[in-house]
Amino acid sequence: MSASRTPAAAVPQTPDDQTPATAKDSILRPPYRALTIGIVSLVLLVAFEGMAVGTAMPVAVKDLNGLEFYAWGFSGFMTASMFATVLSGELCDRLGPRFPFVVGTVLFGVGLLVGGAAPTMALFVLGRMIQGLGGGAVVVTLYVIVGRAFPEQLRPRVFAAISSAWVLPSVVGPVIAGTVTEHFTWRLVFLGLVPLTILPLALVIPSLRGLPTVEPSAARSGRKRRALGAAVGIGLLQYAGQERTWWSLLLVVAGVTALVLSLPRLLPPGTLRFARGLPAVVGMRGIFAGAFFGAQSFVPLMLIEHRGLSATLAGLTLTVGSFGWTAGSWWQSRPSLRTTRPRLVQNGAVFLTLGIGVWLLTVLPVVPAWLAALGCVLGGLGMGLATASLSVLLLGCSRPEEHGAAGAAAQVSDSFGSVALVGLGGVIFAGLHGQASAGVVYSSIYLVMILVAAAGIVLGRRVRADANTGPATVGD
């Protein structure tokens, strides 16, 4: 196949050398309209499922007499998703995004069908794992599709649209899932989403036929084995974090060992030391995901257990964070934007640090509990600014034929950062709970996450690629 001569897939410019989008440019005009709507509809589907499953899962496992396997519904999904992420990235770079996109979307639908119709807990977990395979595959293809189908100046808007697609599911997803579960059956939460997989396929597949081609990258030996090792490691850490029993320490040791042996070879060389350019971009994804979700995971528990709020009010407090995330994503996509991407990443780290700082303040009884909502907005604003900018930088710092591998590396970093810091928060909680006051427990967790977020302010400057090196190579 010949290399593309279009701007979307030609040798990329350095991330700071972008052509600003004009007011007339739009991701909803031909030839981008159908593709944009298809991508957003798929993200809406995945987001609705992600928001609804937490509501339906407790009822599902009780109905299937599988309470002891509750954590596997989450860790099974995560393990399968991690493996599919790396495999899909390799397939995208070798064959293009069409085949992985179709297979991933179909698998996601099949997983919903199996999970919703499962007569036993074992089949329910199997359905969740099939969903994970499909979800992991699809997320990576979106990076490749955006990189090949949209010119560089429109990519920030596409990533802003993807972020915005999470708002509606965040607000109404749990409510709809709870209503359906309570008045009908939890199975409809899964089965009702299956027909919605048809729209993304119908809109996206025709648009992929005209994508520019690039020279396929060579297959890297051992990546599937390392992907499986990293997937198992992250799955064990997530499961151990949910169980929080003495024997879960054995799972932590096994999970960390698997990650140490597998993870570094799945990331761009220099990621763990935040080398300039692509390694720092990938590493920063883990910093942001870890700090944000590591802190946010304990906000509802803090508000309910320590501040005495109802579960409904605690949930609403988190919901407003999605509006902050959308505002940040929109801000970074403005045509008149003159701030560089590295500066946006650093600004995002500042807002995230402030947001977690507000959560820390709400631990104090003298501070109004509703102020936690402000922390959610600030943290979400930082995440919207930074993650969308990091996605743009990811495509600019990597070669077109390695956008799949770069997207997979970013997802691996996201997952590892989230699992590691949520798990660390769980260790702090388990170690101090009952031994110290609730204020000390939650303050300790938030202080750790503040340090991680603040590190992002310093490390954010390293996402600027060295002009002399050009696009980086991903992995081995």
C-alpha cells in the first residue's frame, strides 16, 4: 500500500505547529458528518453501558446467586479490555481500522447479549469479558480513525465531541438503569443496548472505505504475550482492590510481578521516566487518570460515611463533574485558541490539583459538604483540558502507521494509572480505617493524589516534542 498524501495521514507536524481551525471548519459538514455522528453514537453507547452497569450489577449478581464473584464482573471486563487494546492497536497499524472496528463493535453487542441473557454468574462474567474485548478494541480504533479521517486542525473538535458524549449518560444513565432494574429487570439494562450497536456500524463503515492508506507497520514479536501479562496483572490488582482482604495481598504481589515483566515493553521507550515527546504524553495519561479517579473513587464514601449525605446527593455531586470535563474539552477545541498544547496540559494539572484540594477541604466538618461539587467541576475541567489535548498530541507525536500502537499505549497507561492509584487509595483506607479518625483516613488519600496531580504540573512541559527527533516510534 502506498503512503497517504493527505494531511491527516502524512508525516505529522510537531504538536505545537498546528494550523488553527477557522469558524467555517466543522466536523459536521461533508465529508465528516456521518463519521462524526457514528463515532459519537458509539461513545454514547459505551458511556451509557459504563454508567448503567454499576447500578445494575448488585441486583444482577444477587439474582444469579453470585455475590462472591461480584468483583469479577469488573475485573473480567478490565482484563479482557486491556488485552484487546494492544491487539487492536497492532491490527489497526497492520490492516487499517475497519476490521478491528467492526469486530470490536460486534463483540461489544454480543457481550451485552450474553450478559443480559445469562442464566448463571459464570456466563454473566463471560459476557462482561466479551464486552471488554469489544470495548478495548473499539477505543483504540477511534484514535486511528480520527488520525486518518480528520485534518489536524479538526482533531481537537472531534475529541471535544467524544468527551461531550459522556455528559448525557453521566447524568441520566444511572437513573435510567435504576428505574429499569427496579420496575422491570436488570437484564433490560444490557439487552436494551444491543440494537444501538447498529447505528455506529451503519454510519462509520461506509466512511472508512475512503480513508487514506499508510504503509503498514511490522508486527512486533511478543506483544500479545506481554499484553496478556499486563491484562492479567491489572485484573488482579483491580480484583484485589475490591476485595481488600488479607489474602488479596498475594494477588497484589502477583499482579505487580506480571506488570513489571510486561508493561514497560508495551509503552514507548522512556515512558516511565517521562522522556520528551510521545513517552511523556503516554505517561501523563496515567498521571491524570490515576490522580483523578484515585481521588474521586473515595468522594461518595467520604460524603456518605463522614459528612452524612444521602447516596443520591453524593451521586449528584459527582455528576456535575461531567459538565466541567465537557467545558474543558470545549475550551481546548476553540478556533481562536492560541495557547500551546503543553501549556493546556499543565493548566489541566493545575485545575485537577485544585479540585482534589477542594475535596480535601470538605473533609473538615466546618466546610460545607456541597463544596465537594466545586471540586468535581474543577477536577473535571482539568481532565477535559488535559486529556483531549493529550489525545491531539498523541497523534502528532507518533507516526501515522503507528497511531494504533500509540492509542493502545495511551489506554494501557490510563488503565494502569487508574488501577494503581485507586488500589493505593484502597490500601490507605484499609490500613487506617478503624485505626484513625475518618478525617485522617480521607485526608491521607487526597494528599497522596494531590502530590500526583501536582507532579503533572511539572512533568506537563515534557509533552513538547523535540523538534529534532520528529515522530516517535512506539514499543519495541
